[in-house]
Amino acid sequence: MVVALGLAAMIMKSVVSRDTSSPGFLMKKWQSLVEQIGADDPNKRSN
């Protein structure tokens, strides 16, 4: 049980780490998605 909890904690840290020098992969993908949405210009869409 202790090993499983330790492994789960390590996995969670690597997934959602908010450290600016080494963010988790989920945070990197989320930031990329937010930047992509923010860069979208609705006036450039063709209907």
C-alpha cells in the first residue's frame, strides 16, 4: 500500500506539476490549448 501511494504521488507530480521551470505534461498541454484559443481571431473566420 505504501509503495502504491508513493508511486501514485510521483505520477501525479509529473502530470500536474505547476513548477515554472519544469511543468507537468498536462499543464504544458493545457497552456498550449489556452494560448491557441487566445490567438484565435473570430474576425478572420470565413462563413
